[in-house]
Amino acid sequence: MRYRALLVAFLAICLSVLTACSKAPSASSSVPLTYDQIRNTGLANKCPQLSEMTRGSIALESGKTYQLVGMCIEPTAYFVKEEASKRQEATYVPGKVLTRYTSSLDQVRGDLTVQSDGSLLFSETGGMDFQAITVQLPGGQQEPFLFTVKGLSAQSQPGQNALNSSIDFEGDYKVPSYRTSNFLDPKGRGLATGYDSAVALPGSGDSEEYEKENVKSFDIGQGHMSLRVSKIDSATGEVAGTFEAEQPSDTDMGTAKPVDIKVQGVFYARLEEA
């Protein structure tokens, strides 16, 4: 009798735990998640996604101005271009992201206009459009870069006049310096503040190495992005797809040579009439 009572109690506890777990909200459920349920899970870094069966089309009228709002751009893979050698050409090597759950761009917005040839032009105007990311190569080398879409101007193929699930946008964007003008290096040198030199008596006799480290600059590079739309919900105006971007890495305020970074991932946005 005593063992039977223990068995009944054990089964009751297991049943209660399973019932509680079945009612717990998940990322894919319609139940809103609380801050405690999202914290340290990486869900805040994820972009919304549409069903694979969502393949609609949204007609756009020439002369009207539209906007893509709430755009979320989530990187899922990183590649760093290694220098060419005598044995092989320069190739992209996959890297491991070190910055964990702070890699996605969110609430990006921009104008979407129909051009005279029927192509669509997306012009980014603002939002949380940059993230400082560091990736590590298999050999241990780390490459920091500023992932961004600042000033992105991407155009589609001509003859579209509609936003559909086979449209591609391609264009360039600006890549600001990874460091700001007030950043100080380990020797207290900076662009707008700090020391001008790390030696006691700087002069024309400084070596090229010292001169390179002493003279800081705010470099602005250029990136190229391709947005491939694959899912459209014509009822809600939601758009989703994949992207690929190529841009330079950090130059450490002009003291290091940048390397090419390739970023791949997914994106989501909503179409609204301005």
C-alpha cells in the first residue's frame, strides 16, 4: 500500500509538469512572450518569418510613394576573404560570430518607388541600421566589422510594377568606421581627442609604423547588398526573403588594412503606402 501511494503521487507530479509545459508559450505560438521568457534566449535577435506557402503579389502604382517599414535583417552566416597565395586564389572562409545575440538590424525603413522602366527602387532612410560584430576564423584570427545598411539604394529588375516573390533588389550602401572619433587606442591616441603621438618628441624622423599608428582617420567604406524576395502576404503587406551583403571590415581608425566580409541571412519587412 505504501509503494502504491508513492507511485500515485509520482504520476500526479509528472502529469502536472507536462500540463504546465504544454501551456507555456513558445516563439512560434500566438501567445505574447514576457521579458523573462525572451531574455538570454536569442529570440529578440530573430526576424519574423512568413509561411513557405505565402507567395502573393502586390501591385504598385507609378507616381505613388510606398515605404518598407519594420525591416529586420538577421545574419545567419559569415565569411571572411583570405588573401591569395601562390597555391590558391583568394577565397571566403566561414567564420564564427563572437557577439552572440546582437547581430540583427531592426526597425529599418525606407522609401519604395516605381521607376519609369517599371523597376522598383528602395532607399533606406533610418532605423536601427548598424551592429558592431566580430567574427573569428578557424585559425583564431578575429575580424571586427560594422554590419550596416546605411544609405542603401537597391533597385530591382525592370518591368516589374509589382512586388512579387521573384523580385531581387541590388545596390550599394555606406559602411562607417567601426570606431567613433572619440575612441582612444591603448596609448591614448584618438581622432578628435587624446594624444597626437605615442612618442615623447614626435617629428619628421618618425618611422612609417609610428606615423601610421599616430594618424587616425574616420574611414567610410562601401558595401553591396542583394535582397531576394521569396514570400509575400498580399493581405498584410508582409515581405520576407534572403539577403547577401559584401562589405569591408574595420580598419582600426585607418591603421589596419580592411578585409572583405560576406554576410548571408534572412530579412522581413512590411509594405505601407506613404
